[in-house]
Amino acid sequence: MAYTPIKSTIRDALQGQTLDGFDPSQFESQGGMIYYSLDSAPNQIDICTLVHTFRSMHLPSLGQFIPQSGEFFTATVADTPNSIISPSNNQVFKVDTIGVQNATLGALTGTVSIKTTDGGDDEVILATESVASGTTKTISLQNPIYLDKNATLNVKSSGASLAYTAYAYKVVQ
């Protein structure tokens, strides 16, 4: 029986891929089980290295953020709700606080909610705050919220425009 190097097969399948575009199903297309032998030990080490790298990027981080994954999200809205954070694929964002700025002449009410992405009417109001004229306010959420592909963070204001800024970081990507 001829020895087929697994290392080159896996490298061929993953050539040109980055961890951002990597899908676990690519392993499934490579064949059956791999058993330890002295000839295949270097290949198994390569597979283990790849699996550890994948896990470090894509498994839940037990509530801890992924380093250098934080992003600022901004939106200026009036009466029509606007999505400020909308995760895609396997991303999960954690949000603690949201800043809101009122540059108008009167007090406005700002609303922050989570809404379903499937086109339905499901919505959960997280906070409704009055923001005085010419002020910036922090809307602190009672608990951090986690957003995945199934939900968006929406903001709106009553009457004139409010500027919202949220800082969110990824806990899964």
C-alpha cells in the first residue's frame, strides 16, 4: 500500500485560505480517520497545530473578548429604527454600554433594542432614556448583551436625530 502524505493533502485543500474564511467542513472532505504511525507522526503534528489554531480563533472564549477585535459602531437616527450592530456568520459581539449625543435644542428620548434578523416583528426593548439638549449620555445596560447572526442592535429617537456610538468586541468569530 502506498503512503499518501496527509500534510500535502490538507495543505492543498487549505491553500490560499485564511482563518477568517476557514470552514470546519473542509476537514470532513479530506477522508476518514487518521491513525498514529511513525510515518504519519509529522502529519498528525501539523493537523494538531491547525486544530489548535482554529480553536483559538473560533471557540467561545468563556466570556472574554478576543484581543484586538473591538470595534466602534455609530449611527445617527431619528424616528425610524436603525441597526447599529448586525453580526454576520459566526460572529458574536458583546456590548456593555452605548453612548448617545443630543445636538438638538430640545430633550429627546432614545431607545435601544434587540430585533430579530429574520424579518419578523420580534423585538426586546433594552433601554429608553431621556437625553437633554446638547448633552452626551451613556446608556448602561443592566447586563452585557451578546449579539449573534440572529439579532441586531437597533437604536432610534423621538423626533429629531440622536447620534449613537457603541463599542463592541467579539467573543466568538
